[in-house]
Amino acid sequence: MRTLHVNKENISNILEDLLKRSPNNYDQYAEAVQAILDDVKAGGDSAMFAYTEKFDRCRLTADTIRVTEEEIEEAYTLVEPSLVEVIRKALVNIRGYHEKQKRNSWFDAQPDGTILGQKITPLASVGVYVPGGKAAYPSSVLMNIVPAKVAGVEKIVMVTPPDREGKVTPATLVAAHEAGATHVYKVGGAQAIAALAYGTESIAKVDKIVGPGNIYVALAKKAVYGHVSIDSIAGPSEILVLADDTANAHYVAADLLSQAEHDELASAILVTTSERLAKEVPEEIEEYLKTLSRAEIIRKSLDSFGYILLADRMEDAIETANAIASEHLEIVTANPFEVMTKIRNAGAIFLGEYSSEPLGDYFAGPNHVLPTNGTAKFFSPLNLDDFVKKSSIIYYSREALEAIHKDIETFAEAEHLTAHANSIRVRFEEKEGEDHE
């Protein structure tokens, strides 16, 4: 990790460095992804099966692409009962948190004859992409399916790559069943996104696609946006720890490593006012790397995108955290709640030394699908609003419209939209004629 002093030039360079990890910078793969999307759109199942055989070395048919009840039952026998129990405990917390996000339709009736409101309707169908193989994360299955289920989405379609034998990762299947997926298909990559976006003979088109994936999946989601809605274009994982001299270096180092182990593009940053912490954390990291299983990945991540940033004042440290707008932000200071009130940009905020980031990944309840690459400045975590749509409701009685119809006509004519003005005017032509008599 590089240790730098907080100043405008260093922060600007770091931001530029971090943005290099964005999927928007991998357009060299866009042409190949678009070819897959076009092929599946035109060829349906046959193209989807051909790409599955090419990339996953698995031959599927219309009869075998959908996961059966028997396969789900088999998955339960292959997953440790203790993990199933933990999944169920986590589900209680995740479901409970998202139920608090529910919003109801509302209507406001006034004595003048107007009714305004908002009608909230769940999406009819959602596709959930789940990576397979070594990148199989049942926690992400829960985080993507549960808010859709709580929102009232009736059809929740999960897609995930099969192995060469046509099997799906057992823990992924168990998590999907526990969370409430209604359909599970054995297909991954850009071809899965194409199937969800356009539909094939076996997989019906959905209204929205959510869930993380590799660069091909990210670019495919970007390309189909407009045909369907999407959650976001997810970038590599990142953590920023904002700490003062009260922080425990042993804990801080462990928390930084918890994200650096995701992949070589992950980012781990410590922003601190403590020279002691800046010195001790790298030493603690070196000790941890002697025993951690993904030490090689962690080292590459820290060498490329790991920083220790020393600030003279906590105000400067907070300003730096807001500029970076990290996916995960841990605040480990004497008064983390006070510091939290000054944070504007972060995907998820963890307060105090016993609220480390993995708590949010697995168990606490808030969604772990978070904005990355600085997009926390304008995006929010995945939530119930991602799975509903809102319609405005407008009702005016004749009396209510008559009181203001000339105002609308004036506005429309000022914009030279005479048909707009006429649409209002014709409703009172008879009255206007009577007034002239």
C-alpha cells in the first residue's frame, strides 16, 4: 500500500486511478458482447445453447435448462445443514430490513374537486443474475431476490452458469429456494442477459435484470438497458476505513483485507489522522498475509489500488472520504455517529470497531448490492424502489378544471402548442359562448 498525504493533487490522482477499474473502460469487449446479444436475440434457444456449450463446456436442451424440484432437493443434501441454518437466519434480517422500505400508494383529495396521488405497482417479472463456479456467492442470491419478493414481484427468474455436468452450485440453489426464486435456469454470461432481455423459447423476457457478474455480464447489462431496466453496472469491490488515533490497527488491517481479497481490481483505502495507525496497519497486513488463503490476490490488489492517506485534520479526512465515495465506508473514530452526520457519499456506512464490513455482506439486513466507482455520489444501494414502478394519479372535476383552464391555455400557447391549449379549451366552448351572449 502506498502512503500519501491528503492534498488535492493526490486525491485527484487516486480518483483517476480508481476509475480505471470501471466497466466503462473495457469497451474493447463490447463488440464481442454485442455479437452474443444479437445472436441470442435472433436465434433464441439454439444460440443460447451454443454459447453455453462454447463457454461452459455444457450441452443443454430445452428439457434440461430449467432446474427441477429434484435438483433443488439434491442441493439440500449437498449443503451443510449449518449453512442452511445461517442462510435462514440471515433471511430474517434481510427480509425485515427491506420490509421497512415498503411504501404505499397515496391519494390526496381536496375540497375543490381535485384528487392527486401516486400508485405503486410491483414489477411483473425480474431476472436475477448469479455468478457460478468459484465466484458463487449465496449471500448475493439473498440480497437480490429478497427485496424483489418483499416488493411483490410475482415472477423472479434466476440465471446462473452450469458446470460441465450441467449442475448448479448447490449453495446457490439452496439460497434461491429459501429466498423465493420462482424459476431457475442453467445459463450464464452475456447469453443469459440476452435471454432475459429479449426472451427465447425457454426463457421469457423480464422487466428488469439485477445481480453482479464479470465484465461480459456488466457490458451486456449496459447494452440491453432500455429493452429492460437494470440495477447498475457493478464495478470491483472497495472499502474505505476512516479512522483516528483511537482505532485498533489489528482490526483496521483485517477489514481492509476483507475487500482486497475479492480480486486484483478491488480497492482498500485507509484515511486517517493518526501517524501511528498509518505505520502499524501495513505491519499488521504483512502478518495477516502469512496465513490468508488469497494472499496473492490481496497483495496485487493492495499494490495497485491500496492506499493509506494521512490527513492533518478530521475535516480533511471526511472531505477525502466524500470525494472517493466508497462502496463500503467504515468509521472507526472516537465518535463515529458524529462523523457519520458529515458523510454525504457512501454506499453503506459501518459505525464503530465492532461493525466490520462482512457484517453487512452476510447478516445484518441492509442490502450489500452497493454503488461502486464513485457512483455513491448519485446512486443508492439496491432496495425496494428498484422493484416497483410509480404512476402519477390526476383527477379534476369539471368545476376544478374550469377554475384554472385559462392558466393552462396561456402556458400552452406560450410554448406554441396550440393543440395542447385546444384540448383544454374545447371543454368550455359552450360556456364561453354563453358568457359572450
